[in-house]
Amino acid sequence: MTETCTQPDPPAERSVAEADAAWSAEVRSNDRTPQLTVRAVLTGGLLGMLLSISNLYTVLQLGWAFGVAITACVLSYLMWNAARAASFGRIAPMTLLESNVMQSTASAAGYSTGSTIGTAFGALLLSTGRHVPWLALASFTLCTALLGVLLAVPLKRQMINIEQLRFPSGTAAAQTLRSLYSRGGDALRQAYALIACLALGGAIGLLRNYGLLVDRLQRLSRCPAWLSDLHARVFLPHQIEFPTQALTGVRGGKLWNFGFDPGVLMIGAGMLIGPRAGLSMLAGATALYFGVGPYLVSLDQANPASGWTTVAEGESAPVYDAVRASPGAAHVPVTAGGVIQVVRWGLWGGSSLLVFASLASLALQWRVVGRSFMKLGGGADGVDVEVPLRWFMLGVVPVAAGLVAVQVLAFGISAALGVVAVGMSFVVSLVCCRVTGETDTTPIGPMGKMTQLVYAVLPGSAGDAAINLTAAGATTSAGSSAADLLNDLKAGYLLGANPRKQFAAQLAGVFFGTAAVVPAWYLMVPDAAALGGFNAPSAQMWKAVADALTQGLQSLPISARWAIVIGGLTGVAIPAIGALSPRAARYLPSPMGLGFSWVFGFNSSLALAVGSVIAWTWGRAARRSAEAYAVPAASGFIAGESLVSALLAIAASAAGLAWAGGAGD
């Protein structure tokens, strides 16, 4: 992207009123230019619905969601240009500002509604073994996402208009739209690259996961013979397994997820996270699977009373859960002849490293956090197109009341604790928006853990994992939504869009996303056993933190307690050393990569590392080509495989619902 977006000088060089006047004169578009149109909202809503399902799948597999604005921009641009060509020019092209409204709708639908479902409610499903009622989940998702949109209103003017924070992802989205509408050949080639990789990712997702549908149909005696024969011959495995005993020396079982993930979802994600995080994940997984894990297994094999569990031939091997360790257990229980779930032990050290590294990094950014509160009151409503604060007040009161009511009626949280969650949502949104604006990183992890810590000691919630998880889910959902939507408003600010129209588009997008992601959750993960088919790293970590805060560490094996201590010290040490010696920071491993690797499994960590090395090598060998095509290619891989995989999982569940009563007919 060679073209940059017009941005007024920062207010340090002129007054706020002058900055507003400069934006109105130099950047703001004529209000007669089409912006908030039916086709823009419908296009963004429908794309956002698909991308919300894609992001739910990536949260379950990777533990985080990806911004959808750029993908939506490219797909919408190609769709409407194809429609115009098919109509022989009778359909007017979508304007630049219509596309901006479209991406605002798509972001609200595709990003702001699903991440908490895959984390907090995934952890709740692991903890209780049952789903919450769909109406409760839909109401919770809708209220938290709407609260995030509303909380962005008072923050937008301060952080975007007055302070001119960069919000790099929003700036990139604006540059993408400018480039697409510049009619340059490079922009079209980037768009076609995204589409090609989207198709490739979809094909790989189909080959890897259509077996889910075949298996379900076979169980229901509804599978055509040709489909069974096809799947027996044409498929891609979920992983290429490595020999456990030959490589690690572990006997009596195989290590869970010890192999290579041959899909492109992890490869694409690795291309985006960079070599430092990717190689850190590989280093951490190598230490767990080749060092710590085999050592602990060998101790257990020397002392079978410490945790060996045997099962009858042909039965499923039970997975290890450290919180249910017997009083005499010292290390990792092993299932003879089964699967050794070493990650179930590793998640304690990995979660501790992630939590303490996140909190340490946030503490080292104390100036940024402090500015969130010191500069909150700046400025009046300003230019007449800004969203008035009275809109914020009229919206936040009923939405906050609705969120409190949902927590009380559906989750048994007291009204007082529900009000605390709403209040903390504002604080979390404040911090998340500023850190995102300055660093392009949304600190959802540490802020969620802070909320969990607060609720672990509040009267009426201590010792209750369900309250701990839902309260943290409410605050982090609102915070992530507000931060992502400020990225959209930043793009609109640079393009001269009308903020009120973007705000309306974001509100509409929340309804689209909720309508898609809630049923997708129940179909993709019909029960706790189905969740076990995903990596679910964030859900595992949220559950681990909730268990540790509500049950205490005495329920864990001694080795897991040592892992928590060592992981916490490592998590504090890495960012501290980087802050004290900036020169050394570039040589330090990524604490996020190390922590995630002990929750992910070896196969995913290896694939992420491969993707990061591919992107780095591409950048070294052909820098201009990599700058132009690496991000579109990675985005296509992620969206293509995750969307098709999610839709196949949904189709398998839907087939079971449709034909469960007629099996064997």
C-alpha cells in the first residue's frame, strides 16, 4: 500500500477547535455522498456473519480472533464490481464511504460478538459439562457487544480527534480502501491473491473436515456409498503423527498432538504473528514434549501409584485433568496404551506465564494506562457530525440494565456484582482502547485476568467459577468490542466519514453477528466432548485461572504448582529485562509464544513456527512482494480454512438434529 491517508496535524500544534475545523475543511466528505445505505449495511452484515463463524473457529483452535475489516473490504469490493460487470454497468459501484460503513458493520458482526463465547463460555462448558441456555447466551452476547459500541462513543473524540492516536489497524483499513479505489493494478492483484488463498484454504478445510459429516451420516445410516468411498480415498489428515517412543523415549502411550498440522490455518496465523512469536512457540513446545513431559512421565512410570490409570481394551482413554489428581499424585497421570495429555499438565505453567507476562507488560505501560484516566474528560461534542454524548447516555442505561438482568437471571449473579461488572467494563474499555491506539495490541488477556482476580475476592462471588467466568467475559467482551470499533472509527476519520452513520452501522452489525455466532456455537460445539476436539487454548486457560482462584492450588500435583511458580517468574522476567535493556529485547523470546506453546500442543506450535519462517524468508528474499501479498495471503488462508471447517462442523451437527430420530430407517 503506497498511498497514505490524510490526517490533520496533532493538536499539540493547534487548538482542538482548529483541529476540528481542519478536519472538516480538509478531510470530511460531503454528506450527500452515499454512506449509510441498505446495501452497505446488508453486505457488511452478511460478510460479518460468515466471518464471525470463521473467527469463532479460530478462537477455538488458536485462542484469539483476527480483525475482519480488511478481508471484508476486499471481498465486498470484488463482489460489487462483479455484480456491476454482470449487470453491464447498470448497478452503481459502491462508493468509498459506503465501503467504510460496510467494514464497520462487518467488524461489529464478525469480531465483536464471538470471542467471549469461545473463551469464557468455552471455559464454563469445560467446568460444568453443560451449555448455558441459548437465550441467556444470546442476550449476554448482544448486551456486551452493544455495551462495547456505546463505550466507544465518549472515547472516540478524545483518542482519535484530540490526541490523534495511531490505531494502526484502523489506519491500515483506511489505506486498503484508498488503494482499492485508486484503480491501481497492485490493489487488484492483492485482492485476487486474497481470493485465491481463500479458495485454497477452503479446499484444504474441506478435505480435512468433511469426514465429520461423513461419520455423522454413517452413524445415522444416511451416508451414500459413493461419499463413504470418496472419503476413504481422498482426504487430508488432521495431523501427520510423529513416533512418540522413537523421538521422546516415552513408552506405554503416545503424546497428544505430537506431529505436524498440515492445514493452512496455522500457517497463515504464523505468517501474521512473526518469527519471534512463532519460534518461541516451537521452542516452548519442544521443551515440553522432548524434555519436561518425558521426564515427568518417567517418574510416574517408576512409581505407578502416583497416577497410572488403565482402561479396558477398546475403551477410550481418559484425559488427564490436574485438578482431579488423587492426593498421592505427584506428577502426570498416564494412561497405559492410550494418549498422554501432557498439555493438560503444561497449561498450568503456560497459563501462569501468560498471566504474569501480560500483567507485567501492562504495568510497564503505566504511563499509557494513566493517560486513559487523566485525559478522559477532554473536549465537548465538537463538530456536528460527532455522536452526541446524549446518545451514549440514552443507550448505555438500558443496555447496562439488560446486562445486569441477564447476569442475575441466567447466571445467578447478584445485582450488585452485575453492576460492578458494568462499571469494570468501562475501565477495561478505557485501558483496552488506549493501549490498542498506541500499540495495536488489545490487552484482553491481562484485563480478563484482573477481572477474574477481583471477582475471586468480592463477597458473594468468591469460590464460584461460573460467576468468575461470566463476569470476566462481560468486561473483556465490552473492552475488545470498544477497541476494535475505535479502529473502524479511526478509518472513517481518515476517510472523512460521518461518525454518526458509522455508529449506526456498528449497532446494526452487532445484531447480525449475534444472530450468526450463537447458533453456530451450539452447532459447532454441541457438548463438552465436542469441545475436546479443538485446541481451545484460551478456554483452557480461563478455566485454569478460575479453578486456581476459586478452588486453591492445593488440588494440584506438586509438579504443577512448581510449573505455576516458574512460569510466573519467567513471565515477569522477560518483559522486565526487555524494559531495562531495549537492546536485549529483540533477542528475548516472546512470553506470549512460550506460554501459548504449553497449552497448544506440538503440532499447532510447529505449524505456526513454519508459517512465521515462511513470511520472514519471503520478506528477506523479496521484500516488496512480501509487503504486498503476505497479509492478503495469510488472511485468505485463515478465513478460507476456518470458515469451511466451521460450516462442516455445523452441518454435521445439523444432520444429527435433523435425522437423529430416523437413524436406521
